[in-house]
Amino acid sequence: MSMASDPPSLAQTYMRGPLVPHGHGKPLSKEELDGLKEELASIKKEFGLVEPERAFMDEKGVQWRFGGPPDYTIANLYYLKGKTKNHPPGSLEMIVENLVKTWEMERSHKLDPNSHRSVDPKRFHISANGGTKFDNDQANKVGNYNVLLDKCPVELYDVDKINWEQSHDKFHSAFAAFPWELLEVFSPPPKVSFSWRHWGHFTGSYEGKEGDGRLIEMYGFGCAEVDSQLRLIDVEIFYKPEPFIEALRGMSKSCKTWHGNDILGEGATSHCPFIEKMKRTGWKAPDCPVRKVKCNKVKL
């Protein structure tokens, strides 16, 4: 099994970008991490929010990839500060969201795929955008990024030339955190379908391109078959990776990833009828005269 480069701490195992644009990018000091923990506690108290529950983190005998269970202080803080939904405790939405977060934790941090409690190891399969259907061992071997970017155009991300370790090292300096939230659930178990959102502020760097703190979003849809124990059996993920990679590379504006434009199509969220755009722009159609959204820098 490939090992990712040694993390600076269990709070920065994968996402290691600076907290602010052009920040020092060095491992967080104990004082900085303590400050983030205080901010997290303050937000929870002020707004009555709860952190995600990732199950099976306290089990004994786990072979942890980085020597111990991860510290989700940074991820949870940015999740609470940036999420757009606040699902009621005990709701199907919260249950499914926590299941996905538990799966991500186990896949990223537990070395033995047969010890992952969020899946049925013998029946689990996962695919993205109709691509390769990876079984439990295969998915663990190539890593989450290569599974989810399996159908990405090779000129943007060539999965055949990037191994597990390289795939994680490729992204870890881009963001301080890259939270995920479940938006809506459309069908209950055993076949759960749901929409989701990933986001982060590009404060670090990617392939030598320096970020300036702009928000980059990713929206998608998922279908997950679960068993009677709510273990994942078969997962299908659908989204468009191209706008995300292009924004990181500086090939397109980050605002093109906002508000679901990446899956709905640019302009669909502007509430501007296509024919009106055509009439008012001489049949050239780039911007909506009714509701023009500027690609301004989003405040961190």
C-alpha cells in the first residue's frame, strides 16, 4: 500500500493549504490549532450547531494510515462555517451525510479495507460518471481521488499515470479544508439518492498555480444502495470534474463552479430565459441581462 507523505499533524493529514491566501503554508502550530478549536466551540454554542458524527473512530486494533485517528477540527470548522443546509438531528439527511463522512474517513485513514464498517466489504462497489466499477479492494488500492476522477479527461487528470500517493499529494496544498455536505435526499433506503456539494477556498497552490482565496464549488448527485445495517453496497456518483480542475489550473473563472452551474449548465441558475439573452445580446448570449452574477472574490 502506498503511503501519503507524512502529515504535519493528525489535523492536517490531507488538506494542508494555508488558512488565508498567501499564508505561510507551514504546519499549524499548537497555538493556531487551539485557536481553531476555540472558534469551533464558539460557533457551535452561538448557533446551536453540531459537528458531523464519523462512526467507528474509537475502535481498538485499527491500522491507522497515519498512526492514529484523524483530528477533524479544521474540516468541521470550515464545514459549519460554509454549509448551506442544517439538517435536523435524526433526519434521513443527517444519517446519510454522516454515513458518507464515515465512509470517507475509513477509506482515507484505515489501511485494511476489510475493517471498514461503513461498507459491506464483500459486496461494495463504487463508480463515478459511469466509469470503472471498483470493488472494495480495488477502490482502496487506487484511492478516492482516482475513483472519483476515473472519467475525467486525460488532459486534465490522467488516472493511469497517478497512483494513490500522487493523487493525494496533488491536492493537499490547495485548500486548508474541502468540506462536503449532503443537500437533499430524494429516496429512502435501500436505494438512497441524494444531491451533494463540495467546496473550499483556494488559498494554497495546485500544479504551481497560486490561489487567491476564491471559492471553488462542486455539485453532484449520488445513488447508494445500503443493507439493513445501513452499510454501503453499491455507490454511483455523478458530477462534472472538469470545471473544478480548470478553476484550480486558472483555465476558467471559479465563479463558473458556483450555485450548481457545473451540473445544471451555466446560466440555468440565473433564472434568465435563454430567448431573452439571445434577444438582448444580438444572439451572442454570454450574460444574462436580467440577473448578472459577478465573479467577485468571496470573503473568507
